[in-house]
Amino acid sequence: MPVIKSISDLRNRANEIARLCHKEDRPVFITRNGQSDLVVMSQAHYDRLQAQLELYWKLDEAETQATRGAKGIGHREMMRRLRARLP
């Protein structure tokens, strides 16, 4: 179930809401005049969401390339390239 707080709660209990975002590791939805207005989340949660979006974008790009007939590289070649980048 989502955590929903009012804008006045955000103003008066910001520290409590911040603790809740970190403890529950999920966003808190903020309402203004009974309507959804903002979403507050921890930086760690936001970073994970951004990483997921980037991964989905890359997967979509790879799928589009595969549909167009683009050839990828094999596992051995990929591992060789990755190892070459290591110090």
C-alpha cells in the first residue's frame, strides 16, 4: 500500500518523512488539497530507478537492433574486451 502524506505533513514533519523513505525504501506520495502533487524518495531509491530505466532503454535499443538484423558479438569476444579494460 502506498504511503500518502499531505503537503503540510511534509512541511511540519520533513525529518519523519525522510526517515520513512529510507526505512521503507519506497516513495512517499504528497498531496495538496487532496490531489496528488509530489513524490518524495531517498536518493538510493531514485538512483536504482534511474539505473533500471537506463537498463530498459539499452535492452530496447538492443532488441530494435536485433529486429533490424544487426549481429551482436559472442560471449568469448565480449569477455575478451572486458578483460582488456581491466587494469
